[in-house]
Amino acid sequence: MTVERSGFQSGARRHAVVIGAGAVGSATAIEALRAGLRVTVVPPGEPAAPQATSSGHAR
């Protein structure tokens, strides 16, 4: 077994979870994909709901 300095096995693909699918979450997910990570995007609730992260940005 070969272990890299970061503590991950060589060949193992790291996984990122991005909470929020708005502009910032989507951009973060794209950059994580470009960096070679596996990405899961989790929208926190209904789109444009009052608790949505980006709901206040359009006001």
C-alpha cells in the first residue's frame, strides 16, 4: 500500500460535498471537478425558498 503525503492512498479519488447549488456553490463544484475531485452538490431545500442561501441576493 502506497500512501501519499496527504494521507490518501495513491490512486484514491477524493470527494467534495458542496452545500448549495447557487452561483457560488456551482462555481465551487466546477473548480473542484477541474481539480480532479469527485463532487456531490446538495441543494439545501426548495429552489428560491426563503431559507436558500442566495434568496437575499436578488432583492
